[in-house]
Amino acid sequence: MGRFGSVNLAYIRDGKAGGPSSAAIAAAKTAAVLRSLVASCDLVKVDPFAQFHDAPSRIADDPMTPLDELLPHRWSPVNL
């Protein structure tokens, strides 16, 4: 196998070096999910911070809360 610069291409092929770490992949997936939720909130004119703060607290208070009620397009704030 050839060399590219100072990296042996066989190591890259075998997944031993040069690829993204599992932590970087997990961080990218988390960022994609959060960005998707922010975009969904923007589409329906919901404050993302308020929705992100309220939804987990509702789940903590009542784990049987139907999840579809917590999605941005169906979510409404609770009046306390």
C-alpha cells in the first residue's frame, strides 16, 4: 500500500488512523438533532429555548406524557 505524506494508507483503510473519532461522530449527531429541533421551532414560530426547557420538565413530571404533544408543531406552553 502506498504512502500519502507521512500517513500509511493501509492504516486509513483499516480504520486505525485518520478517521473521525467516535466522540466526534456522536457530537455531530447531537448537533444535527438539536439543529433540526431549532429549525422545526422556527418554522412554527415557537421559542426554541422555551420549548427545550418545558418539554423535558413535562417528561420528568409525568413520564407517560404523549411525546407527540411535545413536538414543536403541537407544543403549547403551560400557564402556571
